[in-house]
Amino acid sequence: AGGKGGWREQRRDAVGLDTLRGWEASERARRAASAAQARTEFEARLNLAADQFLVHRANGSPTIIAGYPWFTDWGGDTMISLPGLLITRGRAGEAAHILKG
């Protein structure tokens, strides 16, 4: 009963897929809202690129990563990039949340 394809495995997969689907839907909505606020295609692409550095830690708190694929969040890099990634884009509330940790 507990082997491959058993109910426990199916339940685990269902929970993971539901979480992934929820994240994908919210990500699509966020990207669409960001693109709708952009005045030009270039600005929309910059917004999308900037958002790639905004992530959440395992505990759910937002942070800014220093780079892909090997860097995590570093305080100095966060302070340097925070104004351009969030504040100038009208997302001061998110910036404050990141600073509060």
C-alpha cells in the first residue's frame, strides 16, 4: 500500500502540484500587472528582469538575491540594488519589508 503510486505518494504529489499551480497563477498575474504598468516594451522587459532577483526565503520572508545561479542574498548587494529594483518602481512597501527582514 505504501509503495510507488500508493496513496501517500499520490497525496504528496497532489500537494506539490497544487502549490506549484498556485504559484504559477500568481506569478502570471504579477507579470501581467507589471507589464500593464510599463509605458514601453523596454520598460516591461526591465521590470521582468528586475523581478527575477526578488525571491522569498524558506520562511516566506522576501529578499533580494545577489545573482544566479550560485549567490544567495547578501546584505551589501541588497542595499545597492534595493533602490533600483523596488523604490524607483514605486514598490517602497516591499523595500521596507525586505529591510525589516
